Amino acid sequence: MSLATDRADRWLADLDASLRASDELVSRGREAFDGDPALPLAFEALANRVGDLSKRLVAHDPGRFHEIEFSLAAKNRDFVVHHYDRLDRETLWQTVTRSFPALHSLVRQHRSTARG
């Protein structure tokens, strides 16, 4: 395994772990999200991490990580980091309950393919 492949596999594993953490937090439900001020902040942090890892993967191997979900996660990260004051709670909830699971499915497919 080359160093470049090892790096991509490590980033995929980190992305998988971050998306599993998000799944776990989402499982607490919308009421918890609305009632606990720490949950939206946790999702902002996860959006940052998920987007950063997605951005790294696309830059590293755009042919392999060509799916739109990776680019959307990277763009979402930039918005969350640079325009956090304009972040809408409903949009954040939709991101972690709809977009993250779609990305997670792709990540699992990529990891499965990499293992061969």
C-alpha cells in the first residue's frame, strides 16, 4: 500500500468515525437538538471536520472522490466556518439528518472497495 493510499484510507476512516458520531447525536432526536445548546455546536464542529476531510479527499484524488456529496460537504464546511453567524438551525438539522447519512453511505462504499 502506498503512502498516498494509506493517507486516503486514514481520512476515510476519520470521516466514517465523524459521521458515526453524528449518527449517534442525531439519534437523540429533534427535541434534544432544540433543547440542548451543546448539540448544535457539536454539529457545527462535526460539519467542520466532515467538510475538511471531504475537501482533503477530493483534492487528493478527484477521480476517486468525484461524487457531489464530497464537494457539498466541503462547501458546507466553508459556510459553517466563515458564516457561522448566519447559520440556520433548521438547515443544520437537515444537513446532519439528510446530507450526512448520504455521505456516510458513500464513505462506507469507498472503504469497502478499498479493502477489496
